[in-house]
Amino acid sequence: MDIKKKTPTNTITRDVKYLAEPTGNIYETVVILSKRANQISLAEKKELAKKLEDFRTDRDTMDEVFENREQIEISKYYEKLPKPDLIAITEFEDGDLYYRMAGKEEGEK
């Protein structure tokens, strides 16, 4: 995902009026952004769990967990990534996010 590289890692102030322009309703925009943030969060969680699965053993003790530097580095990398909601907002602002309203036909707005 290249979007993670150009996404800010901290929260910035946005004008709600401009954020709601594509949908015409701020509440629809919030729903779209929250659903996309949930998708991103689940994908990152699966990816992290898959990478950490390699380090899992049958008998983990606290000493073994603290000594595993590779596992700590992987966890730190994921902690430094931008938050899923910031990624979703960036995708929405850049026009990279596809959405459609369930109750509306394709030609309607």
C-alpha cells in the first residue's frame, strides 16, 4: 500500500464542508470512512497475525517473548503505521475510494 507512505501519521484539522462535498451529506461520508477504516484495520490485523505466527511456539514463557527482537521490531513497525481512519480519509480525499449507496440506482444522486 503506497497510501501508507503519503498518509500523515497524526491527526490534522479538516474542513467538514469539503469532506462532505462528494456525498452531499456529512453522515454518509462518516459511514463510508468508518467502513473503510474497519476494512483497513482488519487487513492490518490479519497481516500482523500472519507475520507473528512464525514466532509462536508451544511453550512461550515471558523470557522468550522479551528476548525475541525480530518480533518486537515487527510490532514496532505496525505501531508506527498511520491509523486506519487517517488512511481512509486520505483515500477518500484523493478519490481512490469507491463507494455506492445501496438504495440508489446508478444514475441517481
